[in-house]
Amino acid sequence: MKERIVSAAFSLAGVSLVLGALGFLSGIVQLFIDISATVSVRWLLLTVWIALSVLLVLLKAVYDLSTQKQPASPFEVPIQFLADSQIFVIRRNENFLNSIVVGCYLQKNGVDTLMCVGVVHLVQDKIIQIRAHGSIHGAASSELENSLSRVIIRPVVPIDALNQFAGAGD
């Protein structure tokens, strides 16, 4: 409910209503205060009205920027590798949907080499489990545990790797 109220207040209609209310209030002030008698009151009211208008427009811009979402990263670095069950654990990412085929790449000297093909096994609230199938380049499990920061998992798999995956029958 709070989010709905805040988004309505910082919408263009909400800002327009507030600016209109400020104009209405300045009209009422002119009815009760003789602004022609003293110049300072007139300039003070103008300055306050302009400052509040600018402040509201800036708050609207800040609110719009804070609600923008950044696109999900096109890859993830594993947090953990469970050697006994051949499962990579990564942070939750919208690009990794349940049961999709992903590529596990090993970086050597800035070049990504396809290490194995995996399948998104379980999507949880904060993490995703990816089960590795068919080690293509024969990377040892102990080597993966030591160099986990060099592994990148992407939701993109070369077609020849898919053919090998389908032929392996895992």
C-alpha cells in the first residue's frame, strides 16, 4: 500500500496537483496579505513558490531514477561447487530459468573455453542450482573447487555442445 501511495504522489499527475495547490495557496495569500505595500513579501512568496516547484520536480526525477531496474547480467560466477552431486550454485538471475541448458565456461588467459554443459536444476529465492552434465573437456572436480572464480556460467550454449550433450545420454 505504501509503495502505491508513493508512486501515485511522485507521478506526473501528483506533481501537477501539488504545483496547482501551491498556486492556489499563493492566491489565498494574496487575498489576505497586502503584497503591494511591501516588496519583500512578494519576492519572498515568489522565491518560496519557485523553490518548492523545483524541489518537487527534482524529487520526481530522483524517484523515477530509483525505480528503474537494471537488466540482469548475461552471466554468473558460481558461488559454490558441490563435487559429489556435480552442482554449481549461482546467485539468482532472471536470465536463468528453470530447466534451461546453460554453458559452463572456464577462463584461461582471457579466453572462455566451454568446460561442460549444465541444466538449471532448482531455482530458489536467492540462489540457483545448476547440475553439470557430461564434462566436455575433462575438468577435474578438485580443480574446479580451487579455481571457481575462473568459471563463468552463461545461458548460451554452442550447437555442437548440445549435440554432444544429446549423444551422451546423461
